[in-house]
Amino acid sequence: MVLLCTLIGFFLTAASAVSGYANPGACSGHCWAHDPSVIQRASDGLYFKFNTGSGIEIATSSSLTGSWTLQGYVLPSGSSIDLSGNTDLWAPDVHLVGSVYYLYYAVSTFGSQNSAIGVATSSTLEPGSWTDLGSTGVASSSSKSYNAIDPNLITVGSNYYLNFGSFWDDIYQVQFASPPTNHGSNSAYNIEYNSTGTRPSEGSYMFYYSGYYYLLWSSGICCGYDTSLPPTGAEYHISMCRSTAATGGFVDKNGVSCTKNGGSVLLASHGTTYGPGGQGVFTDTSRGLVLYYHYADTDVGLADADYLFGWNTLSWSSGWPVV
Ligand SMILES: *[C@@H]1O[C@H](CO)[C@@H](O)[C@H](O)[C@H]1NC(C)=O
């Protein structure tokens, strides 16, 4: 296994010589990450990093590079959603709307379509400050074409949209009410679909930049690399499409529709960085748009417990983000 890892490391290193991706930015302190969500608190600029992990972790730091300190958990006793997995919440997505922070989370169990998306609110982001509002109404079971996990909110003017989905028919979107706690009578529609293989799109994240809405998602196998290493290229990587509307019409760099297998790669394994995904984007007050994600460092270990927090300031080329 050591020899295998060394060989894999060698080939990945050789591959990165031509990849051109920047390495993950520096991190110190509590750098473990899984499906991170990062936000700077409006009142004082303090960085907050939320993670999937035995409940939703809250870590803080005065700098994006650390040192990160684990402060506690968002809903330590779980969610009021009556579904298996409600004490082990996943995939946080945190946004400031007005003067309230909204944290969307998923309740599910691994590989199950019995899932729901919940929401909690806080005015400070701190442990102990979160109020669970329970289900947003976005839920799935075997009768649905999607799996209702991996939430991501985007605000467009005075309208709110929740992106979500994982495998099955991939990424969906539904318009939310105001305040953005539920979808009312709005129906969900598909915004990204990859018909190939296991249809492995999940963890979407949408952001706006200079006339376009960019839709990012994680494509591939997320987890368990230490026990079952995916074939090269089948591990997590970050794909993207863009549209002038937040609600559809997403295409890749070649103009291929995102609902017809389109998607350009934003970030993939390179050097000792393996399986980057679970990504998001936030506006850093000093750096501008920053992409963040989790990844495995092949020099550290491939287990989920070894995943690390990665980030890169986005640069731009011909209207597309570059790492
Ligand atoms: C579509 O899925 C295949 C695996 O079936 C994957 O290799 C490919 O990267 C995905 N395409 C996009 C654009 O994410």
C-alpha cells in the first residue's frame, strides 16, 4: 500500500507539471474540512468555517490562512426534521440575508434518497446562537428525480433560489419565499444533468461575477479513497458552467448545455492535491472572490478523516474563473 501510494503520488506529481493549477492556500490550526462553507462576519470580519462532521462544526479565525480554532457545533442536538440522519447534519451553506445569517443543511444517510433540506438562523454565527427552523419543504424519497441534499442559496435582486441535488438526475433549483426559509408552492427544475456513468454531480454552488451566474459542482466519487481508490479521473473534481440568468441556460466553455453533459473543469487533482470538491465561493474583504474546497493531500492521507481545507483566490481568463 505504501508503494502504491508512492507510485500514485509520483504519477499525480508528474501530471501536475502540466496542470497549471495553483496549490491550495496556506492553512494552520483546525484545517480538517468536509463540504466547507466559509463566510466573513459582517460586524468584525472574523472568518467562520462550517463543516460536515459529527454535526456541523463551527471554526473561526482572524485570517483565512488560520490559525483556525474549532469553537463548537451549529445544532448540537440535531435537527427537528423527522428523518434518519437528523443528528448528523451535512453540507452547510451559510449566507447573510438582511441582518440574519441563514444556514441550510441536509438530513440524509449515505447513498439514500430519503433526504430533506433544513434551515437554521443566527444573528452572530456563534455556537449556541442558532435557531433550528426545521424543513424548508425541499425533500426527497424514491418517487423523486433528485436527492434533496447539498443546499446552496443564491440571492438575485429580491428573489431567492435554492440549488440542491446529488446523483439521481443531478442538480435542481427551486425558488424560495422571502425570507428564504421555504419554497412555498414553487416546483423544482433541473439546471445541470450529466447522463454518463453514475450521474455523479453534487455539491453545487452558484455565484455572480460581471454579468454571469457561475454554477460550480463537484463531479465524481467524494469519499473513502483510502479503502477504494477510484480509477484516475473518477475522483472528485470541480466542474463549471455559466449563464446570464441564475435560473437556467447554463453552458460550458464550448457552449455545451449543462443539462446535456456540458461542464468545464475548474479544478482537479494535481500534485499532492487529490479529489478537490465540496466547494464554495465567498468574497474576501481583502482578496476578492475566493474558491474554497476540501481535498486529500497524498502526502498526508486519503481517508475522509485526512481531508484538508483548501482555498485559492480566483483569477479570470476570457470570462471564466481560473485557479
Ligand atoms: C460527467 O460524469 C463523468 C463520469 O460519468 C465524469 O467523468 C465527467 O467529468 C462529468 N462531466 C462533468 C462536466 O462534470
